[in-house]
Amino acid sequence: MLTSSIAPDIKQNIIVTAYLLFTHNYIAFAYLSGLLISILLSILRPSRFSVLMLLGFITLLFSFEYDKHLIVPFREQTIKSLITATPHYRLQRIINLTISEVMPIIFYTLGWGFIYLGIIIEGLKKTKNRENN
């Protein structure tokens, strides 16, 4: 009943909007899925593994959002607050490099590092348990 009252162009626009939303954010959806599973795992069976997974997916989701939405305003705000009257090109270059290049690499590496560390710790725990039995 409801779908018949929606005009065909609106139906098509809804589909296109949903598609564009997904293609723009599919990586964030994957990280969010991992985050939700990690939260559930941390609640049901708390362990180092679940905490490291949680930290990893939180960091990766933040990294994604930082890359997409936060770099430009953060860089501009930092430059405006540190360089007021006299131009300091070297400082500006350091700020640009740090905020635009170094920090995204650190966030991404840190996020995957937490996840890999959790997997390694869990694997070592399983190996130790097998050896003890």
C-alpha cells in the first residue's frame, strides 16, 4: 500500500541515495560491524582478545572518519591557532605533514596492530592450552 503511493522517481532516488550512502561508507560499515561484534564479545566473554578487538575496531572507525571528515578542519584550526600574525612556512609544513600524513598512518597501523595483537595473544593462549592438556 505504501509503496504504491510513492512516485517512481522518488523510488529511484531512494535507491540511488542508499547505494551512494553504502559506497561512500562501506569501510565504516565493516568497521562498525566488527565494533558491534567486539562489544558483544566483550560483554559475553570478556578477555584480552575481546578488549584488543574492541580497541582495534574503535581506532579503525575513528581513523576512517578522521580521513574523511576531520583532517581539513583540524589542520586549518591548528594552523590558525599557532600561526597568527607572521607566516611560519616551516611550521605550517610540519603541521600539514603531521595532521595529513603521519596521524592517519598511525591511527590505521594502531587499529590493525590491536587486532593482530589480539589474534596473536588468542592463538598463543590456545597453543598453551593444547600443550597443557
